[in-house]
Amino acid sequence: MEDLLKNVELEKRDRILNSAMKEFSKNTFQKASTNKIVEDAGISKGLLFHYFGNKEKLYKYLEFFTFKVMTDEINNELDWNNQDILVRLKEISMIKLKVFQKYPYLTDFSLLLFKDSTVEEIMHKYPDFPLKLYGQVYTHNIDYSLFKKDLDVEKALNIIKWTMEKFSDEFRKDLELGVTKFDDQSVEKEIFKYIDMLKECFYR
């Protein structure tokens, strides 16, 4: 799956992916038009099918890409030497926002892909979900001495994880229902509010 666009220049690849995510997020799989995708991407239909073979394989690639792009960016950009879990979560939030800015239809496509699913359900439903990375975020190289004395750190970490997961679940639902619109600065501020509250509750 990863090799399908391996030799395509980055700018063209991103045009194709953004166009495809846009079309699939606005329509059902059956109604999504490859004609609109190629027109928007500025490529020929023959070239699209040369890369993917058929519409189903294109959709499967988008599923794969949704996980891969976040995994790659977090692996490449996150400072794993920083041992403060809350600072780490702030960094991850900023990395995700930058990805959404680069791929503006990734949010809409993700909503369609993960519709009515919790983070836990998504992890089990999609084999490409980066389970190892997800676990490392909360366990690798964490400075537990930052937490309050006599605090059950394991339970505190669970609360932190559940809070961030619930925030993501509720945010996706609000986007889907049209209650809110994706705005990177507003999302950033809201996430930071939760993280600051968690810090006040659990840190020395």
C-alpha cells in the first residue's frame, strides 16, 4: 500500500490526496466521482488508475494514509527527550494541527471514516492504527517525579489519557453535527485549557 505513490512528486501526491479526500468526504463511496477527483487534482483519469487500479484501492489508500501521515509526523517531529507527558501532549496537538492545515480535507475524511466510533473502537477496527506509538506516548521516557507525592501515577495517567480521548471523541461529534467548525487556533486553545487543568490537578 505504501508504495502506490512512492515515486510521485510530493506536490502532485498531495493534490491527488486532497482532491480524493474532498470528494469522498462529500459523497458516499458509490457516489464519489473519480472524474471530479482528477479534475480537481489536475491529472488525467488514466494516470489516477495507473496509480491505484480502481476506486476501491484509492479509498483504501486514503484509509492507510490517514494513519500513516499522523504517525510519521509524530515520530519525526515529537521531542521524545522531553519527559513531561503534558508538554508532550501539547506538542502532539500542535503536530496534528499542522497536518490538518496541510491536508484540509483530512478532518472531513476522518469524520466519515471514524463515524460513530470511539478511539478505543478505532484502534481495534483498523489494523493500520499505530498501537505501538499510541502506547509509547504515555509510557516512553516519562518523568514520574513531576507528579504530586503519594499520587497514584498510573491512575493519573489513565485520567489524562481518557480526558484527551474524550475531548477528541466529542470534538469529532460536534464537527459531524455541525455544532462547531474546525479552527486550529480555537482547538489549540481548548486543548491547552484541559492540559493546564490536568497539570494543576496532578503536578507538584
